[in-house]
Amino acid sequence: MDFDFQTALTTGLTVAVIGYLTNRAVYSQNKGNLKYGIPMKVIGVLCLAFSVVPFIVLLTQNYQVEKPGETTALISLTIGFGLGAIFSIGESFFVNGNYDNEKIEFFSPWSGRKIKQFKDLESCSFNPFCSWYVLKFNNGTKIRLSSYLGGHGHLIDFLINDKNDL
């Protein structure tokens, strides 16, 4: 069995970049603000580019049509990166929030605008599988904060330590 150094290097760099972006995002915004930074927006635009290029190649048939799997690969790249682009652009450009000592205002294109009082907060937990924090309020409303969302560390510290430090 051969060891592929290029794959190992690419995987290692990807993990390092994602780890760096996660750690950088924790306290990247001012206290009271929640929004994504430039790196996440760049990832969204890159996903869009990586989906558009194979789509154009597919439409112009500028590939080896007779070679088995080429069409399937181009379609898969277009769909995969296209879905990634929709999610990344939707998250990085449109998700935002603000909070103070009493309430949180949060907007996501997936769940709409939510304004909740901290006095109604029932629990705050971390979902390691999805890498997000879940703020659950007593009426059942949930606000999910990605660990890539800039400024989420200030909010979690505020909720865990004391709510009077803003």
C-alpha cells in the first residue's frame, strides 16, 4: 500500500486552516456582535467558483466525453460545491446577531429573525457533531450559534460567567 504524501499534506493543511478559523472566530467581533468574518465569506465565494467552473465545462463539453466517469464527476462537483456555496454564502453573508444584558437579536436565512430575552433562557449547550451552540428558551425557541461565528465566545462567556459584564 502506497502512502500518498500529497493527500496527507492537503488534509493536514485543511484541518489546520479550519482549526485556525475556528479559534480566530471565537473572539473576533466586539462584545455584543455576532457575524462571520472575511475568511468564511472567501470560502463561500470559492465554493461558488468551484461549482461554476465544472458547470461551464459540462455545458461547453470541453472535456473527454467518451471517458467513463467524466460527466458524473463534473455533475458531482457542480452539485457538491453548489450546495456548499449556497450554505456558505447564506451563512457568511446573511447570518448576524446582536445582544446586550437583557436580550439577543439573531437572524438566519434558515430560521428567520429571533428576538429573545435572556431571562427566558432555559439552557445553553454545545453540539460537537454540528459544531454549534444551542440556546434553548422556555417557549421552545432555539438559537443555534456556529463555532465559526465571530464573537460567539463573548456571548458564551457572558452566559456562563455572569450576565452583568457587558
